[in-house]
Amino acid sequence: MRRLFAYVFTFFGMINFFMSYCGNTFAADYLSLGDYRDAVQRKSLKISSLQDEKSGSALESYQGKFLTSPQAFVEFEDLRDKSPVIAPEFTGTERNTDELRTGLQMQSSFGLKPRVFAFTQNQRFQNVSALDDPNISLQRKGYGVEGEISVWKNAFGKDIRGSIQSSRAISESKSLEAEASRIAFQTDAEVLYYETVFLSEAIKIQSDLIAQGERIVQWTTTQSNNRLLEPVHIAQAMAAHQSRKFALITLKQRLQSNLYKMSQLTGLEIGEQMSFDSIDKLHKEVSKWDKKYSHKITVKGLAKAIEAERIDVDLAAEDFKPDLSLKAQYLAFNDNGRADDSSRCKSSTDCRSLSLFVNFTVPLDVSTWKSGSQAANSRIESLRKNFEAELQNSQVEMRQLQSQVNALEDQIVSLEKLIDAQEKRLKRERERQSRGRATTFDLILSEQDLGESRITLAEIKAKYVSTISQFNLFEEAL
């Protein structure tokens, strides 16, 4: 029984090995556009970095929210007062006070700065001659409420709301900028794939043209030996043949460079044996392209950046305004250190205090205030014009892309008609040759013309697909 289980496990292990081997071989021989995109997204450090940058852009937004978050505080004050007083016999020659406050505070979005706290206050009076005990200590405990608000400069929390809005706009701007960079990088990677597909197909066609060129050279040599052609025809055929060989070398060098870049982007071993989606398949997938676009993604990011800067400039202009702020404080005591009834607080309403403060500050340099306000307005106007200029550039770029797409579509249609005509010509040349009415030279020349047109068509289709991919950088119109 053990031997049977061993055979079974060995059998399934071998099957698993061969399946994985075959699967890896298949994966290594063919790379579709979808698999390539996924590999770039998973393996590219640049994309990973941009995704982290997009996530990190939320930092500014959190900083803005933090401005209005509640905060706990602890305050301690120690006072040593030996200054002369009017009646030292009642207040002593030295007064020492220490106070501890613990509570909560926050900054509201409408400008109010509330504080709620509990406090303990210890007071010590020394050398009070009017009392039996010249050194007396008092302790007060209670709670307090404070509130402060500005009603002119940054009135009713304009600075807080502006800071929150600015940080949010900066966060969105950085997020859009990172996303636009990621899309641009991904688009460039796709364009690299399209170019590689074209190069692969062009190399195949060019190799066939070289084989046909060798036939032309052989034919012209034979005809020249038979004194039916001049030696110059051999030179022409060889020059054309060498030109195609040089073109093939150039295509292979470009392909090797692209394959190396694609390997870097995907982390895959991509060699010359790798096959890709055909250019016709890629062209069909985007030939039904009918989307409408408004402007580049970067324009929206710029709009958010300008919004943040406009808010900052507007807040900077507030610094030139007069400052009028109001503050109120309420304290309620519920205990006192002395035991006699005359000094002890019976409840929190027996011993309380209410304080009101008004602070008014006005700038005296009126000319600087006016100049600063004018400079701020000029800066805001400059930002508005910069945005409009960028929006116009985006629209021009979009129209140019659309024009290129239309031109490439016309070229594709024209080339397809040309290829159709050349295929018919090649068919007739073969028929004529079979009847002895056409030369091998005419037949091979027709094959050369057809091959070159197919290379051009593949190149134009690759350009068409690459141009369509550039619209990834634009936002779709609603």
C-alpha cells in the first residue's frame, strides 16, 4: 500500500512539474498587451513610487483637519510676588501662588477658540500682621470656560477655513499630479509595446524582402551574363539589396533596445523569440474609438494648486488688516482651604468670576497696507491668467492629437487601398509569368513594392494606436 501511494504521489508530482514547465514556456513565448500592462503595474518601481506619492499627498489634508481637532492641555503657573502693596497688614509682604490647569481646547472652523478646564490654585500669604496666623494658605478648586474670537482680521475663522481649504487643495493637486505622472509613464510603456510590435512585424517583412532581393540579384546576374541586361542593372539590384540589409540591421537594433527596456519595466525575460499581439489586432481594438475629452488631467491638478495659492495669497492680505478680537473667561470655585464659614465657598455659584477682554490693533503704515493689498490682488490675477493659458494649451494639444488621428486614419485607408491594388498587380504578374509574358524581375519588383507598403501600413497603424493612447492623459468629457 505504501508503495502504491508513493507511485501515485510521484505520478502527480511529475504531471504538476510538466504542467508548470509548459505553462512557463507558453508565458515566455507570448506577451499580450494586457499581460504587459499588468506586469508593468506590478513590477515598475516608478509606478510604485508614484502610487506611494499619491497616497502620501493626503498628508496636507490631514494637517488641515488637525487644526480643528480637540487637544488636551496641561498648564502650570508659579508666581512669587514681593511687590509693595497698599495694606500689607492684610495681604502680607509676600504672596506666592501656583496654579495647575488641565482641560480641553480646540479651534473651531468659525473662529471661536473655546477652552474648558479644571484648576487647582494654592495661595500663600506671609507676614499678614492683621491675623493671628501671619502666614496663611488658601486653596481654590474649580472649573473654567474661555472663548476667544476675532471679528476683523481673519474674521470668524477665515484663516482656519482658508488653511483647511488650502491644505485640501494642495493634497488634491499633488494627488492629481502623481496620478497624471503615473498615467503618462504607463502610456509611454504602452507606446513602447506598440513600437515593439511594429518592429517585430517589420523585421519579418524586411527579411522576406531581403530574400526576394537575393533573387533579383541572381536574376540580373544571369541576364547580364546572357548579355540581356547591362552590368549597371546588377549594381542597382545589389545596392537595393544592401540597403534592405542595412534597414534590417537598424530594425533589429531598435528591437533589441525596446526588448531591454520592456524587460526592465516588467521584470520579465523578453527576448527575440517573444511574440506579441499583432498590430492589426491592436488597431481593431481602438478603431471604434469615439470618446470625447475636455482637458488634460494636469490642468485639473494645476487648478487645485492655483486654488491653494490663491487662498494663501488672500490670507496673506489679511495680515494688513486691523485686528479686533474678543475674549471671555468664566471661573467657578467650589472649595477653599480655610475652615471658617466666611471664607469657604458653599457651592460653585457662591464663588465665581467673569472676565471680558477686548484687543484692538491697527497698522499705522497705511501706504504699506495698501501696497500689500494691491500686490495680493495682482498675484491672484496672475494666477488666474496662468490657469487660462494652461487650459488653452491643453485644448490646442487635444485638437492637434485629434487632427493626427484623422490624418493617420486617412493614411491607413489609402495604404490599404494601395496594398489591395498591389496584391492584384502581383497576382496578375504571376499569371503573366506563367504564360511567359512577364519576367522574374517584374514579379519580384511587385513583391518588393507590396512588402514595403505592408511595412509602412504596420508603422502607420502603430502610430495610430500610440496617438490614441495619448488621450489617456486627458479627462473624458461628461
